[in-house]
Amino acid sequence: MKKILILSIVAVMVLSLGLVAFAEADTSTETPAWFTEMIQWKKDQVQKAVDAKQITKEQAELYMERFDYMEKYHQENGFGFPNGCGFGGGGRGFGGMMRGFNGVAPRTNSW
């Protein structure tokens, strides 16, 4: 009985330490290499589309402005998850998907 109790306490402590480490947000503003490579790849793809006449230069400029904005935003705010997990944010899983638990149920034809 004592062994089970001790093992349970140790397991809870180990899991709680993992949760603390997982919950720590990445607040660094250093741009990771993968992000820089991704933005450069996107810019190259837009340029290829312009060269192939698939999009106009005006459309390409809008894309480039968006990419520059993304870079600036992440340099200022980091690369963490600002609103929790899931689609609805707030750390509550999928949140407001399909009206969530707070929405009105749709009418049905059943009696």
C-alpha cells in the first residue's frame, strides 16, 4: 500500500513539473531560422508567380507588405501562443466551434 502511495505521489510531482515547463511561454523576440526561411520562400514564390504572369505586380506588392508586417509583428511580440489553445482561444480547447456550449441549439423537424 505504501509503495502505491509513494509511486502515485512521485508520478503527480513529475507530471506537475512537466505542466509548468509546458505552460512557460516563449517570449523571446529573436527570429528563428525556420521563420526567416519560410518568409523568404514565400517571397520567392510570389516573385515566381509574377514572372509567370499568374498574379499582377500590385497583387505581389500586397503579398510583400503582408510578409513584412508578419516579420515586424513577430519581432515585436515573439513567437508564442497569445490566446491559448484551440480555435476559440482562452485555453478551452476548440472553444466556439459549432456554437460551443453557450450557443442556441438549431431547430429540428423532430416532434
